[in-house]
Amino acid sequence: MTCPKCNAVIKDGSNFCSKCGAKCNTVATNNSKPNEQQQKNEKHGTFIIPLIISIIGGLITYLSVFHDAFGGASGFMAVVGAIILFGGVISLAKALGMSDEEINDAIEKAEERQQKEKDIKEANRIWNDAQRDYDRYNHSIKK
């Protein structure tokens, strides 16, 4: 059996390496690969932390914007929460295996959708103003 930390040869069934002192509670050989359970646990850990960060950022933003939970600092805390949320989402995307290119493409698509929504709102505002002016003009003529 070999030590997983320093690869020194140790007695079978040993709990610790006699050379470096590392804990050796699993059986390891020279040709051994990390088992599937360890890989799942590592992926699970890298997925959970960004998820928790995203939830915390979202909660701070939500409480700041909709419940004025931070008093006079709510505007500042909303920005802080949004930054935390954004960082958590990016970390979560990386933990799920997205490349930097895929993340940048997703951000660009979201910005394009947001710009389209702004353009539609502006067009609606212009239309409503024109309609209001038309109605006022026609109402004043009838009297």
C-alpha cells in the first residue's frame, strides 16, 4: 500500500504514513485512481459554496430593494448584494463546467435582452405621451 500524500510504501492496514504522518484510512495502490464517491463529494462541494453565495447575495438584494431592511444603507446594500449575487452566479457557472466563453456569451445575450426591453419601454412611453397629447387636443376642441 502507498501513502496518498507522499507515495511512500507503508504497511497494509496502517492508519497513518510512517514517513509523513498523513492519514491513510483507505486502501491505495500505485495504480489507484480516486474513487467515484470522492469525485462526487468534490463536485458537490464546489457546487454548494457558489450556490450559498448566490443565495446570500440574492437575499441581501431582495431585502434591500423590497423591504428596506437596511434603513438608510438599503441602496448601498442592494448594490453589494447584487455584486455578491453576480459573483456567486459566475462561480456557480464555473463549478458546473461552463467555460469563460460560454459565460461571456450568456452575459452578452442577457445584456442584449435587457437593451431590447429598455427600447420597448421607451417606445411605449413615447406612444403613451403622444396618445395623451392627442386625447387632450381632441377633448379641448369638442368643448
